Amino acid sequence: MPSGRHATTVDEAVAGADEVGYPCVVKAQVRIGGRGKAGGIKVAENADEARKHAEAILGMDIRGFTVDEVWVEQASEIDAEHYASIILDRGEKKLLAIVTAMGGMEVEEVADRDPQALVRRHLDPGAGMTSEIGGELAQEAGIDEDVRDQVAEMLVKLHDVATAEDATLIEVNPLIVTTDRRVIALDSKVTIDGNALFRHPELAELDESSSDDPQERMAKEKGVTYVKLDGDIGILGNGAGLCMSTLDVVAQAGGRPANFLDAGGGSKADAIVAALEVITSDEKVRAILFNIFGGITRGDEIAKGIIEAVRRIDIDVPLVVRLDGTNSEEGLGLLADADIQNLHLEKTMLGAAKAVVELVEGS
Amino acid sequence: MSIIVGAETKLVVSGLTGREGTFHGLRNRDYGTDLVAGVTPGKGGQDVDGVPVFDTIREAVDERGANTSMVFVPARFAAAAIDEAVGAGVETVIAITEGIPVHDMLKTYWRARDAGVRLIGPNCPGVLSPGKANVGIIPAQFFDKGSIGVVSKSGTLTYQIGNELKQAGLGNSTIVGIGGDPIVGSDFIDVLTLFEADDETELIVMVGEIGGDAEERAAEFIAESVSKPVVGYIAGFTAPEGKQMGHAGAIISGSSGTAQAKKDALEAKGVRVGTSPTEAAQIAGETLAARA
């Protein structure tokens, strides 16, 4: 990485630019790709331009993420822009190294325009990436001979980082060659496996699976698996597959789901209360659909959770409940006895989806 | 026959002494599965409701003839438990544990494959052959014995479809939950191969979801190598790009991994795909009836 300065205010950014010298680059620091395209990377020739760019970039929204921080670094005199990545190939169950001399654009674009220009190599899980393999890839990609060794070393480093840090993607784009023949990772994107964060406490601190959304943040705090969508029908299902399927069936019935929420296996009443707190905190939600097919999850526990939630939190939208599977009859009995206002029981998944859509349309 | 688990299964459970391990291990035994041993390091010599516990899987294999291992240990130790089972000489390892780091699974996958051991999962509900054996957490009461093989990335979605089949008077040869992680021991193609060769299976229901390209690969394989009818279902048409939908593997990146792309790939190879679990079950019923 070229040397540079972090800044969270415009004045800091200008001071940083003065320190690293001009021309310099002002870069948005966000945890999502595509910042260059969104206008989050700008070159400044002087302090005025640095100020103008910092003002534009700080506070900017990039694909749902607000830019709170910029990185200011010396602009490199670029001779060539290449691309290198190490990614997890799920199909082959191996790490895959990709190198192309055509950097600076999205790799998918290169794949469309000139698939021959992409050099790919699956890495043997034992051997990994070596400087020999890296050199071969650089050569096959048509990278200038005098910098191939540096590119090879970069590939070895990327692989080392991928395995040491449990990354499923490390992408350097562009990987530049400067006019004085240095190879520099000018921009990069890294995805860390969330399942491995327990052995990377320093990375776990960075992780908030990067959400600016209040419901998603609340869900994370409560340990609820939740994804915000843009509709008005709150969804609660058990199991990721059934929950996704519920979203689809609601959409097919003409509704717009407000969220994905997987209550998980074996949910107890408390988990249901927490889940409902998250769903109802979204003001757009006008009705809520429960789609539960209990395996380990017990219908009576779900029903207790609903009853408890209605008592503890103010739910002023209709609830449609489809409860099937383990102990569903006990659960349905509890719900019927509880005499909850605005509660609609449905027997099937399709029936429940249609009912919730009608309730929203009729309200 | 059925596939992967059956009357010949002799089960050893890694983590049998844990709360979940005890509950599901004994539940599997109650169903009729031959549960021969449990393994928990340091607890050798104890028993769980009469099932002997050993320190190592090797002992369970040597002394009790275990040929199938179920892994129920916490995520950070689970890859090692799979490795141990692979090294101990069992034929099949079924890993229920959720949350195993993918780099651990990269190594473990190849160890199992190189040793010729069939690995199902991780992060899967297990395998049920109705009337014969249940290894895992699939609630057996929603499935009847029959001729439909089911292979699925998702647990509850499988229960939904299984229940609809049961209500239509249909049953299953074997239900295989392959799991929703990025790296799983057996993918659709592995299980389709087994169903194709299984004389009890007349039709296969394949339940996929967003992420990766396992469904697309399966579509190619079905066209070339599967003579039995296959009915598909894919979950996640409304999933947005870049958001992980519960399962670690269920994420759309760029234009790849979408439900539509998977449905298109399957239909292009002649696989009928239901738009809801209900419709998938209906198509399966119709297809089977038309063959009878």
C-alpha cells in the first residue's frame, strides 16, 4: 500500500493532502465494493481540489453505506493497471487465483469483453500459492517481464493473507505498475468468513456486517438473523430456506416483504419476542406474517413467544400466523385461547401469504 | 435400497454427551437407527442411556463396528471431529454442526474425498431413509416411506415439501439435507448419482437456493447422466444482491447465484421447477402418477 493519511473531517483531509503532497488521491473508506464508480475516488492537484473532493466524498452514500472516513495518499505515476485476486471457488472446493493485465475495471467486465485476458489457476490445498505459480500466472497474463517477480510476490502475499485471515475474497484492483517500475496494490477489497471471526478478534471489531440500517443493527445486538428489504410486510420464518421461500410466495401473491428474518431452529419464546421487536421497529411494516414449520422448533414455544410479545410490546398491525409441524396443535390452541386482537390463523403457507397481502391492501 | 443411511447403518455420534447430541442421538435411536456408540474425549467408559461412550472414534469402530459418524460438536472443533472420523475408517460422516470456518472445510473436504469417505454437510439437517434409519435432526413424522428421493440445501423447506407429499399420499426413499454452507462434503451431483443408482427411487426432488452455482452444475449433470425425472424448487427470488440470507452460502454476488438463473438453467435441461414448495410437490405427484 502507498503511504497516506486517514481523515474523518474535510480539514483533516486537506491537512493530510498537504502532508503527502500533490497530486494526491482522496478515497472513500467504506466496506463495500464499487466506490470508484460511485465517485468515491478522486485525484486532487492542489489543496482547493482536495477540499472540494473531501467535501463531496465525506457523508456520501455508496450503495447504502455512508462515508465517514477518507484515505488520502500520494497519487502514483501509473504506467499500467492490472488485477489480481484470490477467491474461494465453491464449485471446485479450492482457492482460485485470477490475474489479468486489464485492471481498473470490474473483472466481470473483462470476462465479458475478453475472457482470454483472464488467467485462472486453482490452487492445490496443500501447496497453495508459490512464487513459481505466481510468475507463471503473471507471464500468462502478459504482464511486463521486469515486474513479474513483484507480481508473483504479491500473489504469494495475497494467498498468505487469505489463509491466515480466513478471507474468502482478496481482490486487488487496480494492481498498478508505476513509471519507476514498482508494483503497488492501489485499491483492494477483502471479504472475511464470518464463521472464522472467533479466531480474529481484531477483525471481529471491524465487523458489523457493515450496516447503517437501524433494524439490522438492532437485530445484530439481539442476535437475530435479519435482513432489511424495502416492502411493508414483516416476515418471520424458521430456517433460512423456508424463510426465503416465504418471501418469494408473498411476492408472488402481490405483496412486498419488509424483511428476511430466520428465527432459527429450536426458537424459544424469548427469541420470538426479540424478533418481533426488530420487525415492529420498522415503521413501514403494516402487517406481519409468521410462517413456521416446526422440526426442532416447537409450535407451542412459538405461540408462547407471540403471546408474550403482544403483552410486552405494542403491536398495532395485524399478525397472520401459519403454524405447522412439531407441537403445532398445542400452539394453535394456545393462540386461540389467548384471544389476541388482529390475529389471523391460516392453515397453509400459500393461504397465509394471500391473507397477509389482502390485509395490507385492504388497510 | 435407500441411500447413505439404512438398516446397515451403525452410528457413532461425536458429541453424544452434549445436550443437543444426547437429544438427537437418542431420538435417532428411538426411530430405529442402530446407535452403537458415542465419542467425547475424556468421557470414555461412561454411557448415555445405555450407549457406550469412547474417547476416540477409532475405538467405536474397532469395538462396536461403527460405520457412520454423526458430528454434533461445536463449530471450532467440528472440522477436527470430521477429520478424526475420516481417519478412523467409517464410510460416511454426517456433519450437523453449523458455523464451521470455510478454510477449515477446504482442507477437511479434500481429506474426506482423498480417503474415499462420504461426507454430508456440514450445517445440514442430516439424512432420513423412512422406515429404516434417521441420522440427524430431520423430524421423521413428516415423511412416509415411498419412492421420491429428496435432496435439499435447506432443512425446514424440505419438511414443508415432505409434508405436502405426505398429504398427497406420497412418500420418500431417502431425504438428504446437503447443507447451506459454501463448502459442503456432498453436493447435488453426488446425491443425484446415488439416487439414479437406487432402485427404490423413481423420482427426485431437488431443492436449491441462491448462491454459488451448484444448481447450474446439477442441471448439466441431470441432462447428461440422470434418467429419472427430476423436479426442482429454488428459494430466494426476492433476495437482494450482496446480502447473506441466513445460510453462509446463500448470497448473490454480482449477476451470479440468482434464483432466476438457477431456475432457467434447470428448465433449459428439461427439469420442471415449481414456483412454490406446494407447486413443486404437486408437480412431483403428477409426474409420478403419469409414470404409473
